[in-house]
Amino acid sequence: YNPYKAGTFNQAGANDGDSASVLDMDQERHNFPWNGSYTESCSAIAWQKADESGTLLGGTTWAVYGKYDDAASGKNALLTVQDNAFYDKDSADGRFTVEGLKPNATYYIKEVSAGNDYQLNTNVYYVATGDSSATPVNVTQSVTKTDGAYTYGSADMTDGKIVNKKNGHEVSWSKVDADTNKELAGSEWQIQQVKDGAATKSWKVTDNTSKATGVTVNPTSATLDSTNGWKTDLTAAVDPKDALQEVAWTFTDKDGNAVDSSTVAVLTRTGNLKTTVTGISSIDTTVYVKACSVSNPEVCSALVTIKVKAMSVKDFTVKDSSNRTVENNSTITAAAVDSTLTFTVSSTPAVPITWESSNKSVATVTSSGENGQKATVTMTGFGSAVITAKAGDKKVSFTVKVPSTTVYFKKSLMNWSKYYVYYNAGNNNWKFVEMSQSCGDYVYAILPKQSPGTKFLFHGDDENTSTNKWYQGSNKSDFKFTGNEVQVVNQHNDSQVSTAPAGCPASAAAASQSNDAAVLNENAVVTPAD
């Protein structure tokens, strides 16, 4: 018996009452092992799961990944999160909150179990955490990766919720005009279940949408200035009400012709019928916006006139994750492909910030924060890209890159159908990359940055290292990397040229601009014999 009370514990399922232990572990309980966790300086993420009607859906299980490729393949999950289990800090069905994550990092989530009666959602979803905060960052985007380039969207999402569809087979079709191929609304169909040549069941299917006849937008005009943070929300409605309620937003000139106004304003779609217009102009100007029906693009709203007042920005500074100022035209080196860099803008006054990458095959940028003042840059490939942060008449541009070595081989030296470069990645662990790019009489491949002295050689036709199809240096020695960004092999005894052949990309940065460069099929192989 301990007469001293440290706390009272009345949680459901326990009802232990008064305890002398701050951990509710009295008396003999101290004889048993226990575990716990403690974290600080962490971030959190959150998402919602719903059915097709938008009703929150419990009973699903998710995996959290640190890399897109792991999420896509379902390997190397950081956490497996079951609804309302240990890692889910939100007790409501269909709502997930995961805490204790690294600040300023990129995470990917994917459903691994949908429960009964629902199809598994196989999309990968993306979220970038900000600085350390107890407030979770919501998952709002799906992501796919093709040829090293990331594409972001809202696949199977409704009002910010990730949707599961009911189990069962689906049939879809469309009704179109025979001459224009334009989709037609209002048709009626019959579906029959046939057994032994006879219809046993039938269902009548009526197109539940009418043809769009009009689109209206509210408000019909706006001014973007310091009083509203240079932002306004536009909401559309499609007539009649049973027409497809979805529109596409476009900047136009005063006559309604589509134009690019991205240097003075930005449209951010926030729903099927909603968008946010953000002014970023350094001068007073006027832009026009219209909304057109998705189901009937010829039906559009009247033009919305938006006056954009100039942003007069006095101070504009970009800082990295270590709070160091990023100078204009500076260069920042990332650790590797799939690594992330984080940046924060401070401005006087606080105004909307836009971020842009010059080469999304090398680096993508996503912003967060009320005015987009924070950005996460994800390195998607070798090479370099220019990241630009802009507000009004102020901007900072800087280059981000992943270190690489581009190795060239004169293909006429050997009459091979395929060319491979082999290099020692350390501890006698040899890796190979197919040299699938070519220019003139050269093939080339882009590798992670190679240190001086690292050995390499070439192999032909296939990946069978037991075949005698090697090309090596003089006296059957291995070639050695010089540490330069470019290395050209012209002959057994001519392998240290650091200038790209005429007409060939001078570096991974140049190669990535033409979408030619990629690391392909990299695996460990045995060390080739001399």
C-alpha cells in the first residue's frame, strides 16, 4: 500500500483510480517490462477515408513510406497504420493522424487493406511536412512517377477525402455525336443479364446528367490587394442543377480568348466548382477569368474581371533548412535522387509567394503555408534545375543539382548490340548501367558522382558477366574515374577526356534538358575477371 497519489487514472477499460505512479504502474506491475516512446521536434500528417458518397469509412489500413518507389512497389514501409490502432492518433473512424514524423520531409501513403465490401485504393498519395508542429499537414495530392518525372493530382479524392469504391464489376460507356464525337447527355439504356441465350434480368439506366446550358460565377469581379492578401475565391454553378457540376478555369483576354497570365496571377483549383485567384504582379494590371463546363466545354461563364494591385515588396529573403540565406544565382547540391530540400521565404509585407522549377524531370517544388512561403524541393533525377521564388517585383533564383558523372564510350570500338558500363561502388560491389543514350558515335550513361580512382569497364550485348565481352584499359586493366563531371573513353589508352564529344550533352544537367538521361537497371553483379 502506498498512501501517496501521483494521479487518478479512469480511462476506459482500466478504471484504476488513484495511483502512486505517474505511469499508472503500482506495486507488482514494476516487476514486468514495459515500453513507451517520446518524441520532440516532430511533425504530423493526416488524411481522411470515405466512400463514394463522402461518408467517412472506417476499418482501412495504410502504409507510410519515405520514397515513392517504395510506395509504388509496396516495399520498405516506415509504418503500417490501422484505423484507430496504435499509430493512428485520431479516434474517429475514417480519420487518420500520424505523429512523430520528421519535419521538412516528404512522405508517401498507400492503402494496404480496404476491409470488406470495398475495392483497394492502389493510388500513391503525397504529403510534405513543414517545420516541427503538433498541427498535422493534410494529405491533399495523389502522385505518379513516369520516366523520373512526378505528376501530382487528386486521383480518387473528393473534397479532400480519399475514396474507396464498392466491390463489384463496373461497366462504362459514352454516347457521342457521330459527326463531332461530342458527348451527348440525356440518353436511356437497358442492361440485360443473359443465361443460355435468354435474358434473366434487366435494368434500365438513364443518364443522370442533363446537358449543361449555362455557367455562372460568383463574384463577378474582384480586386486583389493588401486588404485580402492578394487572393479571392471564385465559385461556379452549372445550369441545370442535374448537369455535371464541374468546370475548368481559364485566364482570358478581354475578348474571352485563352491567354497565359501566370506572370501576374495564379489560378489554384480547390474543388470541382471552386478556384482561388492569387495576384503576384509587380504592377497594377487587370486579368480576366472564365469557367467552362467540363461536360460541354462550349458553355462558359461571363468573364470575371479581376484587378490586380501591385505588390510593393521591400524585403525578400530565401533561407534553407539551416536558416542560411540562399543568394540569387547560387547553387545548392542535394544528397541524391529522391532527397528533399526545404526553403522558407520571409518578405515585408507578407505577400503570396510563387515557386517554380525550370526542369521537373530533375526537381519538383511544392509550397505550403498560408502564403506559400515554405517550399519542399524533391530531386527527381540527375542534373540541375533552377528554382525561382517570386513575390511582386522581387525574386530569388537558385540552382539545385544532384552530383553525377556522365561517362561516354565510343561505340565503334566494339560491334555490340547493347553497351553497359560496370563500376565498383565500393567493397568490391560492382554495379552496372545500360548505356541506352547515344549521340553520334558515342553511347553514354549518367551515374551517381564517382570519386577519383573508382574502377570501371564496359561489357557488351547482355548482362551475363561470365561471357568474354569486356572492354578494358591497357594491359586488361580497369579504367579509373577521374572525379570529373564528364569522362570520355576513346580508346584503351585514352580514357580521361573531361569534355563531352561534339554534339553531346556536356553534363547530366544538359542531358536532362532533352529528357535523354536516366539511370537504368542498376544492380549488383560479380566482379569481372581480368
